[in-house]
Amino acid sequence: MNIAEREAAYESYAAIRTDIVLQAVLLCKDDSFHRWIEKRLQGCWGEYNEPMAVNYLREYCGIKSRSELKENEEAQRKFEALLKEFQRDRALGAVA
């Protein structure tokens, strides 16, 4: 692999990691994600909104900032599992 190919591969990897952060940001803005968390936690967290979703996601993934998803592979796996579970439940109609 020459230098140009390595740089292109790195840029591609960086774009994928940026996309995961963008996915996390957009997910936390999604009202149906808020309702899904509320259902999971059985209403025990108070208000279900974007700041709560951010806190939930950070706690779930073991991170202090969503930007850590760029580099933290364990957090990436946890986020991807959470996202898949949410998407599955939404597809099954378990989330309005």
C-alpha cells in the first residue's frame, strides 16, 4: 500500500468514525428514542428529552462524550448494539 492509498484508507476510517458520532447525535434528538428509553427504564428517570438521552447513551457506552465513539472500540460496540436493539424494537412497533 503506497502513501496515497494509506491516506485514503485513513480518511475513510475517520469518516466512518465521524459518522458514528453523527449517528449518536441524531439518535439523541429522536423523540422515539426518548420514548424507547422511557419504556426501558419504566419511567424512573424523570424527563425524557435530548439531554436525558445524551446522558443515557454516555452512561450506557461508558463514555464522557459522544466524540469518544470515534476512537473507543468498546464504546462503539456498545453503541452499535444499543442502536440495533432500538431499531429492532421500532421495526416491531414496540416504539411509537
